[in-house]
Amino acid sequence: MLTIKQITENTETVLNGLKKKHFNNAEEAIEQAIALNNKRRSAQALLDSNLAEVNAFSKSIGALMKEGKKEEAEAAKAKVASLKESNKTLQAEMDEAAEALQNLLYTIPNVPYEEVPEGFGAEDNVVEKTGGMETPLPVNALPHWELAKKYDLIDFDLGVKITGAGFPVYKGKGAQLQRALINFFLDEARKSGYMEVMPPTVVNAASGYGTGQLPDKEGQMYHCEVDDLYLIPTAEVPVTNIYRDVILDEKQLPIKNCAYTQCFRREAGSYGKDVRGLNRLHEFSKVELVRIDKPENSRASHQEMLNHVEGLLQKLELPYRILRLCGGDMSFTAALCFDFEVYSEAQKRWLEVSSVSNFDTYQANRLKCRYRTAEKKTELCHTLNGSALALPRIVAALLENNQTPEGIRIPKALVPYTGFEMID
């Protein structure tokens, strides 16, 4: 969340950024935040003053009694009692204002960086770069859901039987391809200096608030109500929360973690051709990168992550493009975000496979994730994450773009992981 210091010292910058994200009632929310902060500070100042008086009067009581000034001592005792009652009211006012401010700040999105383009939605995103290989397809090329059926790779109907729509069952070489991609992505991450972790796939509410999924995306997560736990939408949530309420040493930064997990998303309201096959699932596999860094290094870290994801797509020989997201299409928590999309030749459309985001101090402030400088000063970290990569649409693009009359060709980089060169 935004810090109150950001809001009070850079009010115009914050307001302009929130307008770029098309956050409704930005001015009202910021005015309310400043008013609540002033109320909290005023109560705190009075409370501090009263506590000083209580301390002074308390010290004087013993001396007055020794001097035989009983009436004055009793008056001092009465004053202390009155101040203590007043302090209870002030403490309650301060706590109430602080809680209201905290809850309000949870509802205000992050401020985008200056280089984030204006825009309302996906149509306003800026294509930064395209790359990859042109894939000549046979006549009457099939979409991946038909290829999956033809080669018995994925059973969508069986998934419906077991669970419901959006929960496919991978079989035979389809399952092997999934596992190969997971291992390939993890190996590439380790080569790039990321330490692998294996986190839980359910988290508590504090973790959801820590990374910003709560309260913004509460309706999109599966909630285990009896235990008040949430199935994770991405490994970003448990991995970043490793550093909740932690003060790191400056020498520990940057921290680079990677994790493979299953991910769960309700995708409420999704329907039509865009959700067919693997295009949009409720459960899917993903390898995630998470970085914790010093503020002055986070932009370089962000670029390094972008280079890593681009390198994966190049090794998979997939046509891709990189988009700089506009303010209206960015996530609630991101300050800067780039999406990677691969082209599906059979579907004739671009499929998002990764988002790589810099959150500045927004998540770190929620998490209380800080580092101690060489001068022993405590500062908020910057957090970053990115998919490297999400598997469903990668699998879709690999199947569709590599189909031949003889079968589906496996990219060279994956062959050591699959153990086969063709699906036939």
C-alpha cells in the first residue's frame, strides 16, 4: 500500500498516478487519508503531552507527601487520575483513526511510474518488441484442443467429470510435456541465480493482504471458509510472504527466489471462445520468479527479469511480443508491468503467458519487508515478480505452432526433458 508519507509529501503526483489508473474517487480517498492521518497525529500529540504530565505529577506526589503537603499530593493524584481517563479516550481515538487509515490505504492502488502509458484497457497497451520464429503450418491446422484429442494428450471431459470445467487431465506425452516444461523453467531459473523454494499452495488472509490479493481480488480466489484459508492464484503470494515482517541486511539483497506451484483462479465471468481448451483454466501449473531488492536497483532487476523471460521464449522457438501495459490495464499493485504474449498460429491470436511487474514499495509496505543499510537505517524494500512461465498457453502454442503432417515437433531445448522429439 502507499505510505502516508508518499501521500502527504507528493499529493499531486499520487493523484495524477491514480487518475492514470482510472481509480474512481481518487481525490476523495486521498483527502480522507490525510484527514485521518491528521486526526491520528493530533490524538498522538495530546496523548504524548498527557503522558509527560502524568509522569511529572507522579514524580511530585512522593516529594509532596514527604514535605507534608498532603492536600497538594491528593490534588496531584486527582490530576493523574483525570489525565489517565483522558488518555484512554485519546488512545481509543488514535487507534480508531489508525485502523480507519489502514483500511482505507488497502483500497487505494499503487501509483504507476511516469513511463506507464495512458490508456483504458488492453487496446491501449504499447508493443515494445516482437520476436521469435515464423511457423509455417500445414493446411487446415488444428487448434490445441483438437490436437490434444487427436494425440490423446489432454482430456477436458474427464476433468469435467472429476471436478468441473477448467480442470483438465493431462495424459501420456501431454503429462510428460507438462513436467518437462516445469523442469526446464526451474533449471533455467537456477542457472540465472534464483533459489528454488517449494511453498504451500494455501495461504492465510494476512498473506493475501501482504501481496495485495486482498481485499482487491477476494472474489477471484478460492476460499476455504471453515479454516479461512485461500488457494493461491500464483506463487507470488506465499513466496513474497516469506519476507513479511522481516528486516533484511543490505548485504542479503537482491534476494532471488523461484517456485513451481499449482495455481487456482475462479475466473468468474469468463466465457466464450477465449476460454476454450487451455486458454483459461481454474487450475494450472506455473513457475514464478520473485525478487526483493534495494530501491535504487529495482529497475535493473526488472530488466533482468524481462530478459530472462524473453530468453525462455526464444529457446522454445515461439513467436512472441512484449507489451508495456497502460495505466488502465495494470494490476492494482503494480507500478510498472510488461506482459509477454505468444502467437497461436492455429487460433490466429496472441495469448498472454507472463506478466513481469515492479511493485516499488507498495507490497513491501503492506508486508513490512525492510532492509537495514550499512548506516543502520531501516528502509522499505522493492518487490518484483514475474511468470517464467505459466504453462497452459505455452503448451497450447507449442502444440499448435509445431504441428506437422508427421506429428508435433518438440523444440530442441525441451528434448532432453521430454525424452522424445515428436508427439505422433
